[in-house]
Amino acid sequence: MNISKKLSNYFELEKHNTNLRTEILAGLTTFLTMSYIVIVNPTILGRPLFEGGPSAIQIPGYSTNQVFQMLAIVTILASVIAMLVMAFYANRPFGLAPGLGLNAFFAYTVVLQMGFPWQAALAATVVEGVIFILITVAGAREYVIKAFPKPVKLSVGTGIGLFLAIIGLQEMGIVVDDPATLVTLGNIFQDPVALLSVIGLFFTFFLYVRRIRGSIIIGIISTTIVAYVLNFIGMFPDKAIPSVPSAHYNIIPLTQGFIEGFGMIGTAEGVTAVAFAVVIFTFFFVDFFDTAGTLIGVSQIAGFLDEDGNLPEIDKPLMADAIGTTFGAMLGTSTVTTYIESSTGVEEGGRTGMTALVIAILFLISMIFVPLAAGVPLFASHLALVVVAILMMQNITEVDWTDLSHVVPAALTIIIMPLTYNIGYGIAAGIISYPVVKIGKGEWEDLNAPQVILALLFIAYFYVRTGGVLA
């Protein structure tokens, strides 16, 4: 029996009304649409947010470019691990990788704003992944869903979108600091970086709306090439162009991080147990509901849902996400999640784990190009943040804007996230406000004990946090 026949039988292609050629094309399509993460994730975790500033993950004795390459490699490996589980255990056509939003929260909020050592942030991610695994094994998914207010769950994506948009627009020079108004529009036509960023952004949008496969990665690469050409002829600043480094594939200094992180909890130079718990909660909340929502959304396109709108055996793809997160953090990257870009492969006919296997193989092949990825300018890689941010705005339509008990927690969740640079604060604001407005409307019966307990815990946390007890 040849290998194609074995694959067809293993993944039950005939049962799912598909074939090997269709699955390969679907895998290629999904890979092209989500491959930008190989550049963007190490950029967020390993490069400074602004020139001369600190980066989230710094390893003594290694340059920024070397750390970037380490992070690119572990991004690929974490994605591959998750997708192999998705392929051979869940047999679903979903792609997984470190998620946008959570990597920004990891880097800019947890490490740079809250002062967590990056090792402790990785330890928190490992714990989150293990909790996810245990909940999935125990079949407790329904209990978790009931514990969180619906308007908060539905508005998180939009809040994260705004959070990503601010980060991306600032790096591109489109939004800049202003002492009077906090932020304002940059001098776009006087700044070559901002001008090229705007052109690259609209070029990417043009490709995206025309449904060009790989539009985001094409936009990033095209903008990068133009920047190098302009720099060569003296029309673009040298400081905006990184040098292409020599290959560096040693990831051992990064993989030891999470172990060190556990030893930092409760120490003077580390983090408090309370802050550690809040970060774990935030990682888990976003990971769980983002993954569950993506699985349902893409499954609807694929026709996987039953008559009640549920995905049969959803615990299997959830397990792929949980395992990817746990092992990804052990390797040295932020939370792994299921990508909405999987819908592009599904639209091409992908219906089985064969699609996920093809994506995993293509991610492994992309490891060859890691040194070239390190040569992508910051502003070019951040095109992806703005494009994804705008696409995430679509989630806002799911909120019931006619019900004030939904409007208040949803709006607070969305507003607080970008203004505090903290996804967790936005989630907490929504959770605290939900019981307040429900009680105000006399709708006590809509509340359950876990929702009230969560609100009280967050009130206590903010009292301690803003009272100066926590550093």
C-alpha cells in the first residue's frame, strides 16, 4: 500500500468527502495566511517596542538577533507540536500557533509593565496550559463557560484588537506620543517609515479583500523589500533597517527559562503569588474562549456542527491547543491558540487532520528561512498587528447592544484593555461590572455563584494592586 493510500485511510478522507490533493492545497492555503506569525511572534517577544527601549525576552550573552532566531524556532516548534496533536488525535483541519494578543500581553504588559521576569511569565503560561489540559480531560468545559459573563466573552476579541492596533500603529509611526493629548497622528509625509508603513498597510488590505492567499505575509515581505531598496539608494533611514544576521539555531538558553521562573515566585526579585495567579487567569481566559470561539466559527464553515450548533468531540481540538501551549511555554514562547485563518483552508476544502499535518510540515520547512526573518524591520512586521486588529473588530457585532446589562461590561472590557495596555484589566472590569448591572436591573436570577465570586476576587485584587501592596 503506497503512502498516499495510507494517509487517505488514516485520515478517513473518503468519509469526509475530500481527497489528498484537496487537503494539501488546504494546508498550503492556511499556512500562507498564518505564516506571518513566524516573523511577528519573535518580534513582539524579543525586540524593543520603541528604539532604545528594553525587549521582553533578553538573554545575557546573546544579541537581539540571536534571541529573535531562538524565538522564531520555538514559535515553529510549538506550532508543529500542537498541529501534530490536531492532525493525529483530533483529525481536524485547524492550524495553531502562538496567538496575537496574548504574546503582546505577555511582552508589553506582564514583562515590561508589571515587571515580571520573562522566565516567570513562561512559568505562568506552563501552568495555564496544564490547567487547560486538566479541564479538558475532566470534561469541565461547560462549567468554565458558565462561570464567565457572556458579554465579556464576546467583547474580549474586540478589546484585544484595539490593544494590537495601538501597538502596531505606534511602531509604524502613524500614532505618536503627544504631551497634551497623550497620542496624536504622526508627521506621515515627513517620516519615511510612517509613509512606507501606510502604503504597505493599504497594499496588504488591498490583497486581503481580494482574497489573495498569504496577503499578510506578502504585505510584510513587499514592504521589507521596498525599505531595503530605498535604504540602498539613500532614501530610507539606516536605523529602521536591521542587518540580516548569521544563522543561530541554539534554543537551549531559552528552554531553561520556565524552570527558573518557578523559582522566582514569591521572591524579592520575582513576582508575588497573587500577581502570578492573575496572569495565569488572564492567559487561560483568553486562550480558552478564543480557541473555543475559533473552533466553533471555523467548524460552522466546514459543516462540522451538529443540529444544536455544537462541535462533536470538541475536547480533542481543545486538547491540541492545551498541549501546544504547555510545551510551547516549556520551549520558550507564549500561549498557543487555534487560528481563525484556518477558515481559509477549510474554504479550500480541508476537512481532516491531513490539512493540519501539511501546515505542520510547511512550518518545519520555514525554519530554513529564520535568519532572513530576523532581517524584517519592526514596522513591516507590525503590519500584521493592524490588519489582524481590524479583522477582530468584527466580533463586536456578537454583543447584544440593546441590553444595558450587556452593554456596560462589554464596553468596559473593550475600553479598558487598550487604555491600560492590559488585557487582564479589561476582562476584570467586565467581570466586576456584570453583577452590578444585573443587580441594578433586578435580574438576580441571571447570575451564578462563580460570576459573583470572580467579581469579588477582582475587586480585592485591584484594592491590593492599586493600594501599593503589590509592586
